[in-house]
Amino acid sequence: MSATIEVIRTHSAAGKPAPSRVSHAVTAATRGQTMPDAVRSVIRPLRPSRSETPGVYPFDSPEHGRGRIVVTLQGALARERMDEQVLMLEIERALGSREPARTADIPAWQYPITLHVRNPYLQIGYGVIFMVPGLLIAGSVLFVRDTGALQGSLFFVLALLLIAGGFFQLLWPGTRRIAWWHAARREVRRRGVKMPADLALI
């Protein structure tokens, strides 16, 4: 599965007319990357913005000049998600920083699934849910000592995996995202547009 990007430049970085047209295919960099995510990575340096026409994004970059990008994707859901991706790039520029600990979409055929836990408070909560059993298991192995050496070692490894997974995959990323998430939601409300899946409460 791939997408097609057509970059139609009208002006150079110096602001002088410099018409050009370049078209190329974009493929996912990894097996688990969706096409909207892949396209987002490619067009980010151009500083694209949304337009009234889905799939057409004006760009204005100090390094690459001005013009528009035409993105061709398969599937209405993927095209809608692409518009959200460009909105998120606009928000990052408005806030002056990239989204910390960003969670990528899940690929499902050609459609991106965004049913991730992206609310940082839910991320922290789920992280604690993972970590508590790990801490209980580790405490049981270290202080109760009612299991054999091999069984105790296996339980201790399981406890470490639960604790590390809960902390590094959920709790810590959620903690890093809180301030940025609130600022991004305020920016979306200020613009009066639909809240993207990246900033949804659930």
C-alpha cells in the first residue's frame, strides 16, 4: 500500500516565482506504520496547512518555498485521518513544539485505527494498573519466599516486565504529554474546529 504526493511549488524560499511540480510515491517506513503517518513524516518539513479541499495542503516553508501539496490516499477514513494529521502539524507549529511521546496509529488494511489511549490521564491510569500487579508479584517473591528458585525467578521477571511496561509505555509518556495535551486542546477550541482523535478525551 502506498500514497502519492504531488508537490506543486509556486515560489522559491527567497519569495521569487519558481514553478515546479514533483510527484512521487510514499510507502510505509515500517510494517506497522499507516500511510497517513508516513505521509505526515514526508511533508512535515514543508509546513503544510489545511485547505477547504481535502487532500490539498498549501505549504509555506523558509527552506522549501511556497506552493501546495496534493496527497492521494485510498479510503475515505485514511483521507480524513490525513486532514487530522495536517491539523496536528499546524498545532505543533502554533505551540512551538512537537507532540511529546506521540502514539502512532494502528494499521488495519489501508485504514488507520486511532482507538489508542491518547488522553494522558488515562495513559497514567493504565500504567498504574499494569504496575501494581508487578509490584505485588515482586514483593511476594522478595519477601514471602514461598516459591522455588526457578518459579520465583520466572515470577520476578514477569513482575519486572509489568512494572517496566507500565512505566515506560504508559505512565511516563502520559506524564510528559499532560501540559502539551492541554495546550493543544485549547488551540483546537480557539480555532473552532473538530477535535482530532489525537486529542480526544477517550
